[in-house]
Amino acid sequence: MSSKVKELQKLNNQLDKKINAENQTIFTDMICYIRSANISDYNQEVVRRDLSEMILSAQERGEDIHGVIGGDFKEFCDEVIENLPPKTTKEKICDGLDIICTSIAILGAINIFFSKDLYRIVEQILSKQSVNYNIGIPLGTIISSVIVTVAAVLIVNIITKNALNHSSSPNKLKRAVLGGAAGGGIMALFILIAKLGTKVVFSINIFLAISLLIVFFITHKLLNKI
């Protein structure tokens, strides 16, 4: 995340604390919905600042968020989003690469920590045996990592896009159907992983693996600054 976005985010965090509880719920839903928009992080924070200032001005006049925006919060957000430039191709590519790098760095570290090969290596070192520093990467680990990443992106996307639809019965039914389908799909995939999980696709030196994870994490940090 660029310093410009961080500074604006810090300012917004301070403004948000001044919004009273009565307005805070719908304000949070509106910001959540705006997060799903195809606009840059900076423009999202600009909208957040403007919305915070509108609500705070209304509070000073003794009005609530309904008096400022009206009843259709989703329509208001859509109009604001339409007047802002969409993400550039560069921003979309950076976002995609950032998700991949972050997922590999985090899930890779978790998989190494819980790998039986890591405990074997520690045991060999403690018992002063000849140490084999290679760790196996099972097919199940690769599949599950892809599933977790895709599922996380989809869940966040569904939650943000439906943040302002919580009062709609059809949307509740839609979310229930999607949730059931997702649950069934995840169960089927985990059965597949259980069958294929023990098959080692390749082995890699643990120090090389850790170094690669550090590279992916640094890349994630650099992408956030672009």
C-alpha cells in the first residue's frame, strides 16, 4: 500500500471513530460495498473520507445518515462509483499478483510448519543423525492451497457485493443457496484431496523453500507500494 493511501487511511480511521453508533452500522456496510468496486484503493479511501465528513456534518446538525443520503444506500454508492475511474490494467495485474504472492507466502509457511518432514529434520538434528533437508510437496497441499485462495477471494467478493442487501429476502435465499453449493463443493474437493494428498509431486530443500517464501513476501510488500 502506497504512503499516500496509508496517510489517507490513517485520517479516515480517526474520522470513523467520531461517527456515532446509530450511523456506524450502515456506514460500515457502505464502505464494505465500496471495497467490492472496480476502483483503486486510493479512490476507495477518498470516497470513505467524503462519506465520513458528510455523516459527521449531519451529526452536528442533529441528523442521521438517512437524512443525508436517503433510503437507497446501494444506489447512492453505485452513483459515486460510476463517477470514478476504474482500475487500470496495471492495478488489476498488481492486485492479482499480490493475492498470489501473499497466498504462497502465508500458506507455504503454514504447510512447512505442519509438515512431517520438518519434524523429521528436527529429530535428525537432535539425535545427531545424517540430516536430509528435503521436504516433500504433496499434490494435496497444492490443491488445498489453490482451493483456500480461490475460496477466500470468492467469499470476500460475495460479502462485499452483498453488504447492502442484508434486508432482502431473495438475497438471503441466494446467499443460502450459494453457501450450500460452496459447502458441498468444498466437501467433494476435500475428499479428492484425501485420495491424492499423499502423492508427492516434488521435493525441495527446506532452506530454499523458506528463501522462496521470503521472496514472495517481499514481492507482496513491493506490489503494495506500486
